Amino acid sequence: METSNPQISPSILPKLLELPRGRSKEDGKSSTALSIGNFDGVHLGHQSMLQRLRKAAAEQQLQSAVLTFSPHPREYFAEIARRPELTPTHITGMRDKVQTILGCGIDRVWIARFNRHLAEMSAVAFIEDLLIRRLNVRWLLVGEDFRFGAKRAGDIALLREIGAKHGISVQTHADIVDAKGHRISSSEVRAALALGDLVRAKALLGRHFALTGHVIHG
């Protein structure tokens, strides 16, 4: 099996911006319960995931944290392929997304710059160098279809195989559906907004859709 370099250069690791909730007394190096994803819109499916993350962190006395990406990986690959039509529309800006996640009681959010280094990082290096050495993960929650690493080579089985060797509990979170059995997803929110269906968007988000921005002259 492929192994990552234990002496990997910090310059090769993804650049991370750490945003704690309030004036946290933690230094960001504590053992963490982590969830990974784009969390665009922080809809009801995301909120269910964050609630489970926070509960597990409290039970195991870990810091709860989310790892998200900027830009969205699909946006990065669309730019590389020169296919702007493949770029997903943002439901919320990064600032609003982070504030909503922290508002769900999560201790901190890490934003990883999605660039060539991260896109080409092997699945094993993603686990060993980023999740274990950099973020000190001890409990991990991801979606059932989560893939990671160069060419999306990493999967849940690999996470569990390597995680077991390092004492990391890897859990998956099933999709959340609405009253009609439809999967709640960021794509569904985007579709509702594209149609101007704010009632549907509210049902998926669990709150009114809102935008924030800077007011400028003129």
C-alpha cells in the first residue's frame, strides 16, 4: 500500500485558515471530531450532520470541527478544464457559510485552499498528513459517497483501514430526505432558487434564504 512521507514539507500541505467560534481557549491542536465537506447553504441535511458531530465531540471530549474548501473543488476543475458552465452556483458566500456552521455550535472551521497541491495529494497523504498529523482527528464523520485524494481514489474503506491503525473512528452519515422522500441537497436548493421558489428553498434550508454583502455608493 502507498505510504506518505512522514517528513513531508509544510509548503506542500494545503494552506488552512482556522476560524474558531468566539474566543476559544483551545489552540487548534486539540484532538478533534471532524466532518469534511463543502456545506454550501448549510441546509437541513448538513445541519443534521453537524448536530451528530457536536454530540459525538461532547461525548468523547473532543473539539468539534469542520473542514471545507475554497474554491469549491468543482469550481477549480471547471477552471482547469476551461468549462465555466460546470462551476456550481454558490448558495451562500464563505463568510455566511462559516458563521452558520459556527452558529450550529461547532468549535472551529478550517478552510483549505483547493489548489493544484490539494488536487494532486494522494488519498493516503490526505489521511496521514492532513487529517492525522495536521488536524489531529480522532473521530470522523463524512457522507456515504465521500471520495477524496487525487483522481478521487480514496473512499470510506481506505479511511477505515488507515483510521483503525491510528485509533480514528470513521462514521458515515446517510442522506436526509424531506416529507416526500426527496433527498435534501445543495443541488436541490440551487434548483429551487433558480426557479424563484423561496418556499421550497426555505423548506430545504430550514430558514429563510438570505444574502449578505457590502453596500457601496451608487
